[in-house]
Amino acid sequence: MSLSAHILIYLFFVCHYLSINVSDNKLINQTYQEVRLLSTADFRKGAKIEYKGEPCEIVEFQHVKMGRGGAVIRTKLKSLKTGNVLEDTFRSGEKFDQPQLDDRNMQYLYEQDGFFHFMDTETFEQVVLSADQLGDTKKFIKENMVVSMLYYKEQPLSVEPPMFVELAVVDTEPAFKGDTASGSNKPAKLETGAVVKVPFHIMVGDVLRIDTRTCEYMEKVK
């Protein structure tokens, strides 16, 4: 067999292989796109969709039948960028892209001039966020604490502290005799600036376990 014949056979198999891979890639891309789409039939509280170019979380939704016009879904959405709550109505069966979100473990380093510095625990890359970007989260974090930072398209969106944190009391009224009635409490300021209601026996210097979801006192640690 001549050299040119060998070359032709080789080119035939290369082209055949490439055509299979191109076909497979198209199928993979199509499947990936379908998986990323979320239909109104799959709506649930906490689900996330792309809405008007922003990542949003479904806060509330209701299926409403419109007679012969089919059903619509009245939906409340919370923007993960701004925190604003939006309302809209969608047709039944409408599909939405799911945002590409990424949770990363970040260590809180320090605050300077109203800006909060964090470090990625894997890459050691540092990120700086403003007080507005942190929102209420800044009331529960202290130096060296590891938090979860949500990224969208490689940009940090929000920071979530641990579910429970241990913080010291820096200011509260002293306890007085007779202030032990069931259900009684008083405000206490914590080392991060958060103010929580605590039992009257709690004193300055006490370390408390706080539920960051509700900003509630759970127990005295020491």
C-alpha cells in the first residue's frame, strides 16, 4: 500500500473521530443547558433563578388558575445583589436560567476605615467588602472567624456567618435582686456591636452562644 493511501486512511479515521467528538460535545452542551434551566413547575422557596440579568432567590410563589387562559405563577423574588424584594407573574411552564453561584470559605481578617478584609482559605486571595455589602452579617463576625462567601460570576455577593457564634458581652445593665422573674430579660451589647436580649443574670464579660439567623441568645458559654 502506497504512502498516500496510508495518509488517506489516517485522515479518514481522524475526521471520523473529530465528527463523533463534535457531535458528543453538542449533545453535552445541550444537556448542560437543559439541566441549568428551572421551570415554574420546579419552583420552591429558596430556589434561585436568573431574573432580568440578576441572580434572585424565590421567597414566595403561588399557582393561580386563570380559567381557559391556563395558569400563572405569582412570585416574590429577592435579589441576591441588592436584597430588594421584587414581584412578578410568570406563565406556567416558563423556564429560567439558574445562576452560577459559588460558595467559598473565607477567613475574616480585620476591619479598617469601614472596609472588611477577608482571605480565601484555599487560595489565600484577599477580598475587601464594604459595610453596606455585609449588612447585618457584620454584627456577628470577629477576627479569624471562617464564614461562607457567595460568589456570582466571580464577584462576591454576600457573606453568611456560622449558624451559631460565641461572643462576649461588653455592655449590659447589672442584675438586681428580684430581677429573676420567668421570661424577664434585658438588652446586652456584644463585642461585635450586636444587641441581643438576655436573662438578667448575664453580666459584662460573659461569653454567649448566639443564633445568627434570629439574633437570639441561646445560652451562656462561660
